[in-house]
Amino acid sequence: MSDVTDLRDEWARTDRSAYFEQRIFVLSPLGDALTAFIIFAVLLGSFFVIAWAEDVSLFTRTAAGIAATSPMRTAFALSVTLGVALYIQRYTRVRERADHSAFDRTLNPGAIQRHNIGNLTPADVRLAVPTAIGCAGGIAASWILYFHFLSVWPGLFGWFLIVTTILGMSFTRGVELSRTGTQGVNRIIGEDLNVDLLRIDRLSVWGRSAARFALIWFTVGAVSCLFFLDSGLNVLTIGLVALFLVLGVWVFLRTMQPVHRKIRSAKIAELERVRDDIEAARETAAHDAGAATRMQGLLAYEARIEAAPEWPFDQTTLFRVGASALILAVPWFGQAVVQFVVERLAH
């Protein structure tokens, strides 16, 4: 209990110096979900204020009914994307921390403390360069996409410039955080992961971790689809959904691959050892009853090791990944529901 208390005290200390996106949630007294919603509401609310001040039309009447204008759709998509991206980063880190006891059971003593597992900021991460790249990319994208707003609606252009730049920085910083985190996990697995072939179920915590990182891609893919909802289902949008589906599955499998390799290596070594023992017992079984009995036990043990799963996930984890993949369909379903409601209100 003292070790757990010390670990939580260490987390509380390092949380105050975590990277900026996490500190927003650490310092907020409102809870993670409500904090993310407030971020979304502040972004979209500020857009409404600027649009009202500059007399920008947010909705228009069409032959099919009432529809959002292009600035409104883009502002909504940007606000949702940024709010969701920040929240999913927070959710993943918090859930990783909640599983620390399960991780601890699969590692050498003290590995969690040595490798800073559970810290919000991965060890050795450097965010200055990714932040600069994201800032430059966001400014460039804003200039290309929203320059036509500058002469008519300068305030609106400023809003799109700021939010797009923040989103660009969040993306590049997230990539660097993921890259550094993956390197750290691979190092932990290589140096401190213990594989008990009779208790492979303990390693399912690594499968749950991989599923959470896949969830990030499924969720980011879903909110990215918001930018293309007005295009309907076409080759571009179907390709986008397929791309994020493949990325999510790839991240799921790629994250577990080091554990898979270590399980397979341990399995090969153990099978080689037990088969040597079987061979030795077989040579003496004809004139030694004890050796014959021992060989039967070794054969049963060999079959048990042979049947041990080589990937650290169970059916529950597979179900979670499958359910997460369905998130990609949420924007299209949501659009259909909103369109139905708007059309009914318009009549």
C-alpha cells in the first residue's frame, strides 16, 4: 500500500508540470468530460459572437430545407475536433494510469517507477520542434483555406487562423508524444516484461492498452469526417473512413507486436526445453516407471504451452476494438438525425 501511495504522490507532483494539453484537465475542477465540453462551447461560442458582430449568415434556406453555411460547418467541425482530440488524449492517459496494478503484475519489480509508467508526459519527450512545425503548418493552412475571409470578415479570419493553428500544434505534438511513448513502451517490454506462459491472461492489459491507442485514431478519424459531411458518401469520404479504419487496426496490432514477439520467443524456448526433457524421459521410460510417468506429465505440459495464445488480447478486447471502429460511422448517422430534426422544425 505504501508503494501505491508513493506512486500516486509522484504522479500528483509530476502532473503539475505535465505538457500543456494535460495541464488543462489537471487544473480544471470540473472533470474531464465537462472540461472538454467547455473547451468546445467556448470555441464555438466565440465564433458565434464574432459572426454576429460581423453579420455573417450561419444558416441558409435551400430547396431541401435549412442548412448550415460553409463557415458554420467548418467552425463546428474545428471546435469538435479540437475538443475531442484533447479529451481522447486525456482519457487514454488516465486509463493507462488506472491499469498500473495490472501492468505491475507483468513487469519486474520497480519497473513502473524506473520507466515512469503512468506519468502524463512520456520521458525524454521534446515538444518545441513539433510545436513550431504545427504552428507554421496551421498558419499556412489558414492562409490558404480562409484568406478570402480576410477582406470581408477579418474577425472570422482571425478565429479560423487561431483555432486551425492550435489544432495543427495539437496534432504535431500528439504525433511526437505517441512516438516517444511507443519507444518507451518498447523499451519497457524489452527490458522488464515477464512472460508466464501458464498465465498469458495477465498480459491482456497490454491488449487493452493497444485498444485505447487504436481508439484515438478511430475517434480522430470520426471527427475528421465532419469536414466532409456535406459531400455525402463518395469515393473521397469512403476512402477517408477506410484509411482511419486501417490506421486504427494497424495501431492496435503494431502496439502489441513487441509483446507478441516476446511471448513467441518465450514459447519457443520453453518448448525446446520441455522437448529435451521429453526426449531424455523417453530414453529411460522402457525400464523406469517413474520416467514414464514423468513423460506423461511433460507431454501434457508441452500441449499446454503449445496452446498458449501468442497475442496478448482476449475476446473482450476484440469486442472493444470492433465497437471503437463503429465510431467512424457516428458523424454520418448524426448528420442524418440532425437533418431529420431540422426538416421537421422547418415545416
